[in-house]
Amino acid sequence: MFCTAASAQMPSVDSPASAIGRTFTPPPPMPSAPYGLEQLDPSGPLFPGARIDGSDFGGTPAPVYVDGEMIAEQFSMETEVQGYRLEDFLTLAAQNNPTIRQARLQISAQTAKALQAGLYPNPTLNYIGEQIGVDVEGDKDSPGEFQGMTVTQRFVTAGKLKLSREKYMRRAHVSEHLAMAQQFRVCNDVRIHFFRALAAREIVELRKELLKTAEDSAVTARELYNQGQATRPQVRKSSIALQRARLDVLSAENHYRESFRRLVAIVGVDLTDGVVSGDLMPQGEPLSYQEAMSLVLTESPELAAARAKLAADRVTLSREQVEWVPDIVAEGGAGYNFEAKETTAAAGVSIELPVFDRNQGTIRQAQLDYRRQQEEIRRTELMLGQQMANVYQQYLTALQIATEYDRVIIPEARLAYQELLESYKANRVDWPTVLDAQMDYFDSRLTRVQHLEQVRTNEVLVRGYLLHGGLMAAPGPTPPGHIDAVAKPR
């Protein structure tokens, strides 16, 4: 009875000889699986002639093979035993990220310069032989008029060594702030990529649930077709939806795999695919814009480094202002005077007269560097304000949307689905209506996860002084152009 009715609504396209209204027209064939997914169990319920039972239908696509080689291995959340928390990745990053070690080495390099810059000059031992071979009365080819040894010592004046050491110690202080900033960059990047991987994992699970729904829809469409209550185009639409759901699962798994590998790249270790575990929901009360700006302007390591650099530049200027003060070079020693035939002494003192070169150019350069650093502090404050305005807007928008999805939209979608399910059990609505409500419920959950990912990503930046870029080389305390072009640091 149903077969006759179905044939009357849908004339056969593939078999023109079939008489309309007399012969059952089979439903359209199921689409082949994408990218080798034909390896799905052919005895599954969606294949013609098989028993329809939702319990034995594979929930995940098969691996993809090209020329016999698997190019996208199947990632099974259930079979993975290794789970990683955020704390695990932060610990690993602290131990293995090379930029953190670079930043620490920058501190050591500056303290080494401070040590070198404060060392006193070494004395110089001189041998003196004057007028060697001069003829003297009664003795030709004498060893000379004078043969002896002297010691030369430079006495540094005006506290130059103390100022040089202080300058580099202050630069080491700058390096400490920059190292702190680098640690925030690494930790923020680890957190951001962790939450992205966590969101990707939740999306994989939701996509699998949506695939189940698509499978149910396809099975239902074929059942209704067999009962004469659905048309062939409706069956084809269900097949298209099923195929799209399969592709969505594949895409979600690939995205999760990419997110996980990006995460382990920041950490600096080689980890196989694993499962991240955690909570996407924000912890604690949200920050206001004023609180966020106050936090970044008072505690930002970048600003602290810029202010410490200004103090270092001030000492640099003081150091250059005394560079022209001449050092005293004293020389003394003893020898034998062959002409007088007695032991004699030698002594001397020299001072460079700063008549022309009083270090005017370098002092001027140091003054300009000092003024430039004052502007750099202001520039950094404005840049942080500009970045905060952008990041906070994204954070607030995503938080508002995720909150409303969590508070209203998802509960309403779930209730709508449950009520339609009860109505279906009471034969008041058909099954496709229930499936549509179920799809809306899953779509709402997907949207919530995507916005929660945005919330956590921007929250990390807002609370982490807007620092990111955990694989960028750790910066030094001085940009190019500063006064360091001398063999001995000063």
C-alpha cells in the first residue's frame, strides 16, 4: 500500500520502463564516503539491503589513504590515554622554551659587561734600552747608556669605572623586566593555544554528535520513503546532510590536530597527539575596562623595562659627561746607567689635554638617547592603550554572547528539543521536526564553544599585559644605535 503511494508521488528517473503506481522505486543510493571513507562498514544500516539499526553504525569516518599511505590518521579521543592539563604545558614550557633561556642569558650578559666595565686597567711593564752600542772611552760597543725596566699605570679619574659598572647593572635590570615580559609571552601563548585546542576538541565531540543526528535523519528519511511518506529529493537531501556531517567531523579532527601541534611547538617539546583536558568557562569575575587599563599601565613588564631603560640612559649620560676628564698615567722604574756606571731610576707622568676632543658628540648622542627614551615610554603607554581597546572589545563581545548562549539560548533549545521529542512519542509531531530541533540545539552549543574560545583567548591577553609571541627571540636591553661601539665597555 505504501509502496504504491510512494511510486505515485515520485516517478522513476533511472528506470523509464517502470510503470508509475505499480512498481516500487528504490530510494537513491547512498553517497560514497569522502577521501576514502568508502572503507566505512558496507554492512551498515545506511546501505541497501542491510538491517537498519542505529547502534551498529560507525560514528567516525575511516582513515584516509592515498597510494596506500595514510595521510590523515584517525584520531580517536576515546583510545588516547595521555591527557594534558594547562599546568602540564606551562611546566614544560618553562623548562623547554628556548626564548625563556635566551632572556635569562641576556641578564647574565649584562652583568658580565658590568663586571668587565668596572675592572681597573692593568699596569704595563716596559723594558728600556737607550743608545745601545754607543762608544764610550776605553770601551767600544757598550750595552748602552741606560738599561732598565719601568712600570706604567693608568689612574682612572672622575669615577668612570663606577659609572660604567652602574650603567651595565641598570641594563641588567632592564633585562630582568624583559625576561619577565618574555615569560608572560610564552605563558600567554601556551594558554591561548591550550584553550584553542580545548575548544577544537569540544567541537570534535559536538561534530560527532551532529554526525549521529545526520545518520538518524538519513535512516529516518529512508524509512519514511519506504512507507511512502517521503520523496526521493528528501532522501537525497538527507544523504547530502550526512556527507557534510562526515566532512565536518574530518575537518574538526584536522583542526584539533593542528591546534595541538601548534601548542606543543610553543612548549618546545615533541609530543605525540594527545588529549587536552580543562574547562573553557572563564574563572573569576570579568575585568572592567578601567581595571584592565590600570593593570597594564601599572604592572606591564614592557613599561617597567622602558622606565628602567630611562634610568640606564641617565647613567649613560653621566658616564659620557666625565669621559673627557683625563686619566693620569704614571711611569716609574730602575736601570743601570753605563755612562755613569751606577744604578739610576726613571719616572714620568702624562696627562692627555682635552683641548679639542671633550667627548662633545657622544655626550650629545647620550642626551638625545635619553630624550628618545622618554618619548619611548609615552609611545609604549599609547600603544598598550590602543591594543587594549581592540582586545577588550573582542573580549567583552564574546563574553556577552557566550553568557547569553549559556543562560538563555542553549537551555531554550534543549527544552524545545525535549518537548518535541515528547510530542513525537505522543504522535503529535513527525520525527524530522524532532531532528531539526536537535540540530538547532547542537548548533547553539557549537556557537557557544566558538565564543568561549574567543573569550578565553582575549581574557589571557587582557590579564597577561597584552603580551604574546612566545617564539619570538628575546629582546635585549638596548636597541641598535646606542653607545656600545668600544672594545672595552664603558
